[in-house]
Amino acid sequence: MASSIALNLADTTMAKVLAGDKSESQAIYEYLVETYAGKEFTIEDLQTDEDLEQLITPPKKVRATQPKKPRKVAKSSSERTTEEYDENRCDCRVWLNGFGGQCASKKMDGCTVCKVHQKKIDEDSGAWWLGMITEPRPENPVRPGGSGKAKVWKTSESGDILEKPVKPKKPKMSSEEKEELKEQKKAEREALKEQKKAEREALREQKKVERGALKEEKKKEKEEDSEFEVKEYVEEVENSNGTITEIHRQELIPKVEKQETLSDDEDEGENEYDEIVYEGIEYQCHKESNEVLDPEDFSVMGTWNTETESIVWEDDDAEEKHDNAVREQ
């Protein structure tokens, strides 16, 4: 009776295990019948039975592992430069960060170089810029298509590493020297700034003179070639808001031969200009158009504004001409 109860209990407890593989389940049943049939035993006896435990939870199979192949460690540039010549590898010398060494690629059939270097040699007019490993290396080589700066080897022809020349350090400046250098640079910047300003002013004045001369030349040519002369006048137009707008107008009139001499009576009767004095300088003002002329060369200076009793200058040159005359009084 006890053995039957034990078997039922074992069967219930190990249901998940026994439901998996029938061969394992049969082995457990056979072990229980063989070991505990007709005997008195407890649940603790089953729990502490190591052989039964092995059947219920067999040890996992240890998968045989193959030893890993050692990883191939790449050689450094300094190590490759001391390698012996390999006749199966490309004869081209490679830079290797300045150490120099034989190319690691295999030669093409019937050729002394690899496929990559053969292509580059063809592009560089049949010459490899670092030469062949079987020949003396070129000193200070220059890479084609690069910056044009010569390369410097880090080793000697025999493979000895060359020490990089150390640049001498500049002595530190004192605070007084730093301040003096700062002031010197500031003065140089100010001088350069003033120089450029003067150059710009000179260029501006030169262009102004050239424009003025060209303007006068064109004006003279136009007056000489044309059968008409330009009459300039200002028309005042009253706006809707009561303000006055001055409109500068030009009119072409036929040229007439000037009378060389006029009697005093004719001069007074035919004179269309009044003499005005503005800021101490005498000008002639047209009675109708208020055009202001310089009596010395009869050049147009501007237009007389009757409201402000001042001259509206023709251009900057006319205003500058007036200012110079005022200063020379």
C-alpha cells in the first residue's frame, strides 16, 4: 500500500518531467519498481535519492569546444620596415607613416608589382613616386596630386629611427615686453587704417574730378553740336495740402548769335538777370526762372528760393565752389 502511494506521489510530482520524453519516464518507473517495490519508504527517502535525482534532472551534456585559432596581429609600421624582402610580394615601396616598407599584396603573374600599384604607375607616367623596395629609396619624395610638400622619412636607409628635430622654444616675454608689443601692434594697425583711409579719400577725389571733367566735356560737346541750347528753370507747384513743390525743368530753345556789344540803354532793356548777393558773393539771378549764374564763367550754380532767400545748389560741386569763395573773402 505504501509503495503504491509513493509511486502515485512520485508520478504527480514529476508529471512535467515524465510528460516530456517517454524513454526517460520509463527509466524512472523501472528504477522505482526495482528499488522500492515491497519496501517501506517515505517521501524524504525519494527526495534524498541521488540516483533518482539523476534520472529526473540528468546533467546537461557538455558540448565539446574546439580551441580558437589565434588571431593574426597586424604588424606595426616600424616592424614592417625591418622585414626581409619577399619575392612573392609586390616590389613597390609603401609610405607606412614615414617608415617605408614592401607592399603586402601579391605580384601579378609575370609582373613585379601588384594590380593596384600597376594601375597607379600607369597613371603617373610609368613611375612610382616611392620607388621599388629593391632600389635605393628617393629622398624627400613628393606625392603626385598632393599638396606638393616633400615628405620626410622617419628612418634612415638602414632602418634606424631618426629623431625628430626639436624646435628651440622662444623665451617668455615679461609683462612689460608684452604690453610694449601690444602697443606696437596697435600703432601699426592705426597707421595702416589711416593710410587706407587717405588712399580712399584720394581715390574719391580723383574720381570726382574725373566725373566733373567728363560732365563738362559732354556738356560742351552737346552745346557745340546741337542747334539748340538747354534752358533750365524751376516751376513751383502748389500741392493739395498747401505746400509748394519745386520742379526743375529743361527746355530746348534755338541758338541765337550773341551781340558782341550792346549800348547801355539796350543792355538795361534786354537784361533778363538781376544781380543778387548771397553770403557776400555776387551772382546773377534770372528774373523768370530764378536760375542763378556765376558772373565770372556763367556756369549754373542753382536756383534762387524766394521763400527762404537762399540758393538751391545745382550739385555738390556748385555748393563747394560757393563755400570756397566765402572762405576766400
